[in-house]
Amino acid sequence: MKMAIDPEVIPPSNNKGSRAGRYVPKWAIYTSSGIGVLVLVGLIKTLLPLIGMACLLAFIWSQSTTNRRY
């Protein structure tokens, strides 16, 4: 006489079944983060000179429009 194992009695010990659809390879994460860093550095390199130029122009404009009496 063989004993049949009821599948509901055995608890699921591994979580491979729940992770099956959500697996993302590590190389994809590293590649996307590297591309994100490059895009961020490019944006900073583009925007910093523009912000500096705007501040400089604002300072020059404020100095040129003030009324000075010598």
C-alpha cells in the first residue's frame, strides 16, 4: 500500500513561481542606469552654463538700471 502525498499539505518552500514573470536581468539594470547617468550629466553640462549666463545678465541688467548719483 502506497501513501499518496496530498499536494495541498506541502507548503511552497521556494518563491520561483511568484518571481517568474518579474525577473529582470542584472545587465539590463546596469545598462539602463548607466545610460541614465550619461543623460543626467549631459543635461547638467547643458543647463549650468545657461543658468550662469542668465544670472550674469540679470546682475548686469540690475546694475545698469539703478540710478546712481556721484
